[in-house]
Amino acid sequence: MARKRTPTTDGLKILYRRYFEGHPERIAELELARQEMAIARKIYELRAGAGLTQQQLAKLVGTSTSVISRLEDADYEGYSLKTLRRIAAALNCVVEVRFV
């Protein structure tokens, strides 16, 4: 016999149940999007924390302003470790990759 779910008015729970529950491929896509958003947000925070504009950071890294803009876009998927290391060096930090 199927177990009855508890009714909820929590919008996030409703969305999760409707679109993600029982769909592991969607959950994996959501996690990937979260990771990409976290990278974009971190680049922005580091740049802004250093008091740099996108143009100034681009000059330090040796790239164009549009590249920095793309890297700070949560929808961007083309991150390369080499570029992230160049950005980290320009901002006096290091890139750390972890598998968990």
C-alpha cells in the first residue's frame, strides 16, 4: 500500500515534489547548476572584495572584460582550471578542487 504524503504549503517542498522527487537526473542537473552558480558568485565576490571592476580584473588576468563577465554569469559552463588559476593569482588566492 502506498504511503500518503503529508500535505504542505511550503512552496519549495511543493516544487521539489513536483519536479525533482523520483527524478535523479533532474537532481543531478540541479546540483550542477548550483555548483556553477557558486563559482560565478565566488569570482564576483573576490573581484568586488578586491575593489576591482571587471575591466581591471581582465587586465590583470590578461583577458577581455567579456570573459570576466561570462565567468561571473551563473549560466556559464565553460570554466577551465587554467583560467580559474589565473584569476586566483590576480586576486592573491588559490583554487582548491575537492572531490567529496
